[in-house]
Amino acid sequence: MPTQLDTIFSNDTLTIQITGPFTFAVHHEFRDAYQQAPNDVRTFVVDFGATENVDSSALGMLLQLNEHAIECGSQVELRHPNERVRGALATARFDKLFTIR
């Protein structure tokens, strides 16, 4: 199944929903999603509710998003990870960098 990214902007929050595997294949699309966001974004949310798994390049993309958010004075939240995704985030100790809900 190919990966699909959907972005939703509401109030001051940009949500990026990832459906399918989160891999390097969507690197450009993921980067464009947050770099083209309005300037008044205060929170970037990555919604893993329909994400099958993440690979190491996806973890790197999350770090790049975090750097972008810091430069913008924003924050990043990771939401709805399944057990597989939560395990990858825990192994990378992302619970120390991000709010995971």
C-alpha cells in the first residue's frame, strides 16, 4: 500500500496524517507539508493513527521537523502511535524530545 500524507490546518495547529508505512519514500512530501505551513503554526502534530510502521529515515524526518519547529517557536506532538510505531519511538528515546499521546 502506498503511503498517503494529508495535512489539516486548524487554528494554530498543522496536523500531518500518515497512512501506510512512514519511510524515506515520502521524504519530500513530508518536508513540504511543514515547510509550506502558515507562519502562525504553534503546534505541528504528526498523527500516526493509520501508520503501519516507521523506519530509521522516518525518525530522521521527525528530527528535521523538530528543528524546523524550534526555529519557528513551535512545538511538535506525536499522536496515536500503534504498538509497533510506539516501540520505534521508544527505542529512539523520542519520548524525551516529543510529546507522545
